[in-house]
Amino acid sequence: MIRVLLVDDEALVRAGLRMILEPAEGIDVVAEASDGSEAINAVAKHRPDVVLMDVRMAGMDGLTALKELRRSFDGPKVIMLTTFDLDDYVHTALRHGAAGFLLKDTSPRDLAAAVRTVAEGSAMLTPRVTKRLIDTFAGLESEGAVEARRRLAELTGREGEVVRAVARGLSNAEIGRELAMSEGTVKAHVSRALAKLDLSNRVQMALLVRDAGLK
């Protein structure tokens, strides 16, 4: 079972998320929290696999809680909930290791699928805004382009090809077809690249490629 913690300062939102996720196969909502501080305590107590957390909350906000969770705990994958148009700092959340983000109008089926995807170790971003997010915000740190290119230069040629394909949003299967390699080989290249670049997930990898000005 995938153990899930729900974090939102609105009780009705938490209730709605619970109603969606509890009937889903393989998912167990183990706890709720109303702000980031409660979320940190709940993670320590319940050890969830996935934390579904609002970005903007009264008390400790989601971004502050994310930084603390990444610093203090090994394990829980964090999906940020956002309205996107208002929450410009979601980009920062991704850089700090969030497994992705979902809009609050995500369908019940897609919400459950996102929890499963993240629990398996992949990143999850609402598809219709993924490109917009990366294109809009990666350019905010253009001064880091030289450093980003330096880091990417540490990869082998094949690893670089795979990383750039990841940045284009391709799945492992799609990358394998494009580069004529097995899906297992693609996974191995992705894992080695993540380790070399000291990154946590594919979202951070894509942002690094964009910062470097590469396609």
C-alpha cells in the first residue's frame, strides 16, 4: 500500500482529497495536516510514502515545509498542489526536490495515478502546464547557464543525449525508440546522470538542461 499524507489548510479540500484517494486501489491515506509544521510532525509519526501538500497555507507554507522535509527525512516524495497562475514559486519547489505538482482541478483518476507514479520514483507534473512551467521559469536564472553547462559536460555523450531527451518530456520507452537502446539501458543512463548531476528526479534534470540553454 502507498501511504499518503494530505496537507492543506482547508478542511474541505483535505476531505475531498481523502474521498478521491481512499477508494483507489493500493492507496492508504494515513494522516492529514493543516499546515507545514503539522506536516513535518505527521511525517515523523506516520512515515508516509507520498505527501500531497498545498503550496500556500496559513502558518508554515508548503515550500518551507518541503525544505525541512528534504533536510530532515529520507523517503517521502512530495507533490505540491497549486493553482499555478498564482503560485510562481512552484519552480523553486521543484528545484528543492519536489516530485512534481498538480493543479487543484486535477481529475480524480489523474490524482490517484500521480500518487502511484511518484511513489514508484518518477516525477509527475500536470501535463498541460509542464512546458509552460519550464519555459517560463527556467530563464529566471540565466546567470546560472555557464554553471549548468559545466555540470552537464561531466556526462558521457550517450548520457547527454538521454538527459536532453528527458528534458523534452520523453518517457524511457520513447527515448529507447529514438536512440535505439533498450528501456533498461535508458533507465541505467538516467540513474547514472542523476547521480553525476546530484539531482533527485527528472524534473530537476529538465530544468538544468533548460538553464544551460540546451534542447
